[in-house]
Amino acid sequence: MTMVASGVELLCLIGDAALVAIFYKVYKRCYEAVVQVKSAPTVTCGSELDDLLQKHDGNVAYACVEGVVSPVGRVLRSQYKDDITGVVQTLVLEEHKSKRTQGFWSDVRKILRDTINTVPFVLSLPKTAMTNMCETEHQVHVVDPTSADLLLDNLTETHAHFEADSGNMFSRGVDRLFGDVTKGIQETEHMLPVGASLLGLGKVMVESSKIKLAPPTDGAQYILTTLSKTEVIKTLESKAFVYKVLVGVFGVLGIAISVMLIRKLMLQWKQQRDAAREQEALEKARLERLRRRGRRNDDTTHNTGAADSSVSSNPELGNNCVICLTEERDIILLNCGHICVCSDCAQALPLPRKCPICRGPVERMLPVYNS
């Protein structure tokens, strides 16, 4: 049982260490993202961005660019509202159900369709700030927007409709009997509308006479969001704090499991050591009994035979083992203290060992040497 328990605890310790490593890796990434966002230069599309690019020879490893969303070519139109246009669109169709598991009902959502549509777009100055410059001047082309973090979490909801299940009472009753009830279908649409203010954090470079915002090549976090820089920092700090707490919790749990495992291994080693010593003592007691028997046989065979006969007929008399009724009692059972068995029968006691007299548990066995 001790070996099995130690094996289970070892597996728990390995799993806990893996979780700590995963959570720490995510925490470190969030913490590094907070540091990078805080240190990233913040510029708007226009002269500030031009000055930054000139200072870094047209290639900024990580910068924060603010601008207004403008499409390049065609735009996406809402499927439900013709007057809403955008450059990123998500369409989600999900089924809402109630399922019974082990007597308890819980809500379950199943995604039936999850579509993301995008068109090329740029970040530019608002129309009011472009009076003295070309419309295409200072535009920042956004590369691979769907790979950016936070973008899909901050889209504007343009449509949400829940259609309840219209099944008849009989079918709903059958579904409830089998523990799988359909509540209805939820349709939602989110868009990044044209003209929305957008914050982009990534690599800014000049390529083919175009200013581009692309995912960083140094492993930094690529972010597109409608939040402000301060809100982005707070969001990342909150995530970092959550994973930091998880690292601490599972770290303490791992220490507790390690202490428990070491304690059990030490106890197991001590039990094995005590068992070996006990076995050695029982063997010595057996040899001593054989030595005494041989000495008595040499003294008088007749008297010894008569004494053995009387004890065998009544094991409560004399000094014979209460189990085999022939050998001399030479083992004391602890903690009850009864001296009632020989060394051979003591080794043959079934586990868990119990005293033949009082049926109490036997924790230790010690030899008794009679002169």
C-alpha cells in the first residue's frame, strides 16, 4: 500500500511541476509584455510616426501606433444592418443546451459556426487632421490582423439574437427524459467598424514605400485593440497577476506533496529496516531454541518427553507455543506484551499480525531468551 501511495503521489508531483512550469511560462510572457508595452514609444499616424521611422532608419522593432481604421478597397457590410461597415467581422452561431450529468443539470454551449472575415485596412489620421496632406499619406498598413491579441475580444457587437427552441411538448419531454434539452440558437455578429480608433503594438517598418505594422520578429506580443494603452497595460497586468497566483498556489501544493512523499519514503525505509532487524532477531531466537533443546535432550530424554506430553495435552500449562503446541515460547508480542508463540510461528503469522491470545495488533516482535 505504501508503494502504491508513493507512486500516486509521485505522479501528482510530476503533474504539479508541469502545471507550475506552464503557468510560469505564461506569467513570464505576460510580464514581459507589460514591460514591452510600457517602454514602447507611442505615436500617431502623421509627423510623429515619420520622425520615429527616420530616427530608426525606417525600422522600429516595437512601437505603439494610434490611428483611425480605414479600408483599402472594398469593405465588409453587416449581414443584419446595411448602414454598418467594417474591416473585421465575426459571425458566431451557437446552440444552447441543458444537459444532465449524474443528476445535476448544467448549461452547455455548442459552436455550430464561427466565421472570421477580414479585408485589408490601414490606420490613418482622422479626416479633420488631413486638410493639408494627401489622403494616402502617413497611412499604416496593418499586416495579418487576425493573429493579433485582444482584437477579437474588443469588437463592436452589431447583432445578437436568441431564438428559443420551438419543439412540441412531447419532444421536449423526451429530451428532458434523456437529459439533453435544447434551449435555442444564438446568433451574434461583431465588427471592427470603419472610423473606429485603433491601437496597434508591433513592428513598424517601411517596405515598398509603404509604412506597415506587422507582428514583431523578436517574440514580443502583437496587439490590435480599441482599448487605450493604459487599459491594455491593466489588462496584461491582471492576466500576469492571475498566473502569478496560480504559480504560487501550485508551487506550495508541490512542496506539500514533496514533503508528504519524502515522509512516506522515510517511513517505508524505517519499516523495511525494522522488519529486517526483526527477522534477524527471530532467526537468532530460533537458533537459540534449537540449542537449548539439544542441551535438554542430552540431559534427560525421558523427563523432557513426559513434560512435552503434559503440555501438549493442555497448552495453557507449561511454556509451549499456543499455535504449534510443541516448540518453546520465545517471542514477546508488542504492544500487548504476551509471550505465547515460538519464533517459527511468529514468522508465519498472517498480515496484519494479531496476537493469538488477545487479538490485538502486533507492532513489533522481540525474542525472549530463557536460561
